[in-house]
Amino acid sequence: MTNTTLVPQDVAYRAFHDAMRLFVGRGRRWSCAAVAAASGIPQRTVESYLAGQSTPPLEKYQSLCAVLGQAFFAATIAHTQYEVRSTEPSDITAPQLLTGLLSVSGSLAGFLEDGRLDHRERIQLREQLLDLRMVVSAMENSLSET
């Protein structure tokens, strides 16, 4: 019996830190402050992960995956024989797209009950539209491939 793991520690750590640099930081979709706010992990800790100075324990890693999404998770396991499937935006079905469209429409209708969008509603609507834009784009791409 050997005393080694299937995935060497340095390979796993490198994959994690590479994924952090791909998804978090200046010019990326997520800033350290935004990741900290969304995940509950202190900003200095997120910054240390980004700098490659430390690696998170399992519960913080899972929190990062929950915030950064499946593409981040997939990047952290790219060195293994496994792949992430089934819930990427490119896997959406027409009924799921319709559900997303109607959800945003319902939110907008609720926001406009008083005849205007206040600053909080604008922020919420912008976030919903960004998510919806990715879903619509993925659906559009999948339709053009067939």
C-alpha cells in the first residue's frame, strides 16, 4: 500500500489558485470584495487565496464554488478524469429559458407597481438581467449549432 493520493497536493493547490486568478481580481467578473460579501469569507482571506498564499478548507472552498459557479468548480478539477455537466447555461432547455424570462418579467412588473424604479430595484433588476443575458446567449448559441 502506498502513502500517496491519486491527485498530488501541489497539483490540487495549483489548480485552485489558477482558477482563482481566472475568476477573481482586477478585470475579472468578481472582485475580492464581492466574493467576500457573497461568500461570507473575510476579504483578506479571499485575497490570500488569490495571491496563492493559502488554500481554503473544504467549507470555504464549497462556499467559493457556490458563489463563483460551476465554471470555477470545473476549473479546479480540470486535472482529474471528471467533468462537470448538466447545469451549465449551455444545457438549458426552452422551458427553462421561458421560466427565466417570465421570472424577470414578473420582477419588473412588481418593481413598476409604483410607476418607477428606485435605486434598490435597479440593482436587483440589473443582476437579474445579467444572469438572464448569459442564459439567453447560451440558448442562442446552442440553437445556432444545430
